[in-house]
Amino acid sequence: DMTKTYVYALAEVNGKIWVGGRFGAVNGVVRRNLAAVSPGTGAVDPTIDPLVGTEASIVRAMIASGTKVYVGGAFGTVDGIGRRNLAALDPLTGNVDVGPTAWKPKVDKIVWSLAFSCDGSEVFAGGKFENAAGSDGIFRARKSIARFDATSGSLHRWAIPASTFEGVAEG
């Protein structure tokens, strides 16, 4: 139902609360699926305004470091820049990480969760995907979990066996 608002992910960075989900506005300010707000007042930060995907897209997961806000979900673009279900943004401007050293891994289906490695040097993505690619764009089999370098976006060679996670009958 596109008339409903959903908030799926929250992260704090640089004194702002980043909010991700499926929505078209926050406090009457147009924002598509991602916004940053003041923790004290709830006022929308006017400088953070990335457009994530389409109205049918979602930001489902989010984590933040001092240098990047990583988002995952079901989307194909951020601010018109191709980012398939994963993206990194500048926490001060909200701009998509671009350029020759941009963080731009991708997965073939929705990302449900994100986590940092213990030392913060890697980003783990979990979700309903079968394949993942690092910033080089080359897909490799990764069933439900993928591991990426937090700076370069390269896909780590580590992979859990495909048979580790099996479907559960719904009932």
C-alpha cells in the first residue's frame, strides 16, 4: 500500500538521526525513502536530500561510520546514480559516494540487514539475494550473506556454503 509510511532503519551520525524506509515526506518536507532529522526537534536537515529509488523502493537497513552512511534495501538508484540495493552516502551532505574509488557493491535482490565487522573495516549484508558483486561489478554466488570492504566495496572471497540457509515452510 503506497499510501502508508514505513520506517525500517535508523542510524546516528554527526549529531543527526538518519531515517530509512518507504515514505515520500518527513514533517511535510519531501524526502524519498531516506532523510536526516534533528534528534532534539525532529526538524528535517535541509542539506540531506537523496532520492532513493522510486516510490515503490525501500531503505530496509542502515549503518553509519564517521565517513559513510551505508544503506541497503530494494532500490536501483540513489539520486539517479545506479546503486542496486546497496549504497554509501556522505554523512555531511547526503551525496552518493562516486568517483574512481566509490563504494558501489550490489546484490541481485533485497538487503534486509547490514553490520560492520568488529574492527569496522568490512560491511556485511544479509538478505534475500543469491548473488553479490563488489565495486568491480562482477557478480559471484553469495546466498543470503555477503562481505564487502568498507572503503573500496570489494567483495570478500569469504562465502558461507549455499546450503547453510534453507527455506522454512510457512504455516
